[in-house]
Amino acid sequence: MRTRLSICRRKARFASEADALRVAEQAAYPLRPYRCDRCFLFHLTGRTKGKRIPRFALDRGNITAS
């Protein structure tokens, strides 16, 4: 599904996936980075169903791999 431009403009943008993961690691809930098809930078999303979960979220124990 394509990211709406209005959503892209409101979200924080990260130049690399590593930068986005550093911020996601500090969050109280699981986040994962994705490359935006509008700006071609990285954003964070809380949608994790069926997606790869970052290792730190699994290690933290607040989400299970299924």
C-alpha cells in the first residue's frame, strides 16, 4: 500500500535504517522502520503484524515472534 503524502509529511524522517532503529529502540512500544515510497527516506511504524521485528524488541520481551 502506498503511503499517503499527508502521512509522510507528518512523520519523522530518517536518512538511514540504522538511524530509525536507534530511535525505535528508545520507544516504550515496538516500532519498525520502513522506506517511504514518497520521500524515499525511512519512517517508523507501529504495525508489526506479519513483518520482521527488530532484534532489540524481541530481546526486550514486550513482543513475541509469531
